Amino acid sequence: MKLTGVELRRISMPLVAPFRTSFGVESTRDILLLRAVLDGEAEGWGECVALSDPLYSPEYVDAAADVLKRFMLPRLFSLGQVDGAAVGPALEPIKGHWMSKAVIETAVLDAELRATGRSFARELGATRDRVPCGVSVGIHNSVGALLESVEGYVSAGYVRVKLKIEPGWDLEPVRAVRERFGDDLLIQVDANTAYTLQDAPHLAKLDQFDLLLMEQPLPEEDILGHAALARLIKTPVCLDESITSARTAAAAITLGACSIINIKPGRVGGYLEARRIHDLCRAHGIAVWCGGMLETGIGRAANVALAALPGFTLPGDTSASDRYFKTDITEPFVLRDGHLDVPAGPGLGVTPRPAELAAVTTRTEWLTA
Ligand code: SMG
Ligand code: MG
């Protein structure tokens, strides 16, 4: 099939509550959606996970739209034949911009699979029909407010809680959550690069709380720092920002920088590379789980499919639609018994609902060969 047209659609989605991390606050998601059309008829969707500002990674949503328009789509329009597997190799000469590569690959895959009646989950190699879900809880203004939020999520059924931490917001909130909810609650922390190796003695104080893992304490390039830290603390080190490909994952594993990896398809250039990282980790006994970037139902459908692969042995940041948005653009994902169902229909198994999509759209652009 040939790529004949692409719609770039920007939507603005207010979050139900501001989400604060060590690098900033998200209150409204400004999201780039992409609809790919193959042979003038087969249609597929993708959601770009780039945030508004380059604070989580170098990527940001305006740049994602720009690099797609100026450099990626022209290369793909010029191919005689395109399918999901051909997108990555065709875009290989373009450095970085993994989130942009991921969104076009996902949309082409979705179109191809929908046209042939195959589900995304099945195609990736999913072995489960529902996945256990965790929730990522932002930095709060007070420990009391944090406990109240965690209480809500625990009673909703989330099977694990991830607390965002930063210097000055670490031991106290983690201790409070552990004391209040007891030893059985699965708790992990995420620093989004907010510490340095000099903080190792301080971070070692988190060992007493029996955390599942500590996610990305040090800067993304500091693989050796993570390897050193992993020898100084008992809590397993998990990498997020540092892992941009199967190659960087292999290096981090070999150097002993992590024993767990957070796989975010957008951060590594797409679901096919995400699956390669899964396969690599499985072969090395490294546990993986599916990260989140505050996605709508489009991105969530694909993440939940990925999280159903056999190596995803830890609950993901794959929360229900209502943890993020009052109204999702797709049929909402609903938490049942701490799990989300893996969509089983053709392609992603979900599509944007026209009225809901129109209500949040701020701009559309139609591009052709
Ligand atoms: O999608 O539930 C979600 C958010 C999960 O914490 C989350 N993501 O570093 O893992 C991470 C962050 C990155 C995005 S913060 C806006
Ligand atoms: Mg993270």
C-alpha cells in the first residue's frame, strides 16, 4: 500500500488535576494526533506523546509537527510501498525525534492492521487480555493532600502507586504513604533526573520503605552514575529517560545501570522498537513495564496492547481514562478490578469519537504526497 495522505490534528485536553513532576506542571495536554491514509482509503491513528515544553526530553509538540511535515512525511510519501515495518528503516537517517517517528509508525501500523482485520495486541505478541494497572501520583503541596489523592486511587483499585519525587519531596511523602497504606501496597518512586550521584547516601534512606523500584534518579546521559548508584542502594534502579533504543538498553544492562526498564514506545521511536527492548530484557532477566505520557484513549489502546506482552511483569502507568480526563476522545478505558481490558478489535481497536474529537480540536492540517 502507498501512503497517500496524513492529517495532523492538534487537540487541547484539560487534565482533571494538574500533574506536577520534578521538571514542571502539566495542566492541559496539547497533543498532536496523526491520521494516516493508505491507498486513499485505509485509515489509521497515532498519538504523539511529546509534551508542550522540552523538559522531559529534548522533544516538544511543535517540533514534532515540524519535523514530521518537513522531513519525515516527504520521505514516506515518496515510498512506492509502505507498511508499519517499513517506516522505521525509511526514517533511520533522521537523527532523534523518536516521538515523531513513533506516531507515524503507529498510524501506518493501525491502518494496515485495520485493513486486514488484525489487532495491534495480537500483532505485537500479546499473551493476556487484560493488564494490571498502576497510577503515577504527582508532587503535592502537602503530605496530607498526597495521602488524600493516594487514598482515592487505592480505593479505585490501582494495584501499584508511583510517587513522583524531587529533592525536598522524597523521604517524608514516601514514609507517610508506606505508613498509611501498609506493607502490602506496591510503591515505587520516579525522580525524572532530579538527583546526582552525590545524593546516593540520601537516596539509600529510601531503602527502608521496600520500594519496587527507583525510576531515573540521575540525568539521562549518566549511565555510569546509575551503575554506581545501583551498587550503593538496595532499591532496584529503573531507567526511563536514558533508554531511547534497544541499543541504549543493551548498554545500560551490560553496564549494570538498571535491573528494570520503563518502556515508553514514544521515547524509543515506536512499538516495534519497544517490542525489541522487551525481547532483549526478557532474554536478560530484566523486568519491564509500560510507561505513560498522559495519553488519550488512542495512545492508551496501544500501550495496553504492549503491556499485555509476556515480559511486562510489573504494573504499568496505564491508568484509566478518568484518571486524566473528564471526557476521553475514544470510548473511555475503565478500571475493573485494578485492570484494563486489552482492545481486541482490528488495529488499535478504538477510534476517536467524532463529536468528542471535534470539541477538543484546535487545528488540523491535511498533507498529501
Ligand atoms: O501517563 O500516567 C501517566 C503519567 C506517567 O509519570 C508518568 N510519566 O517520567 O514516567 C514519567 C512521566 C513522564 C510524563 S510527566 C508529564
Ligand atoms: Mg519516568
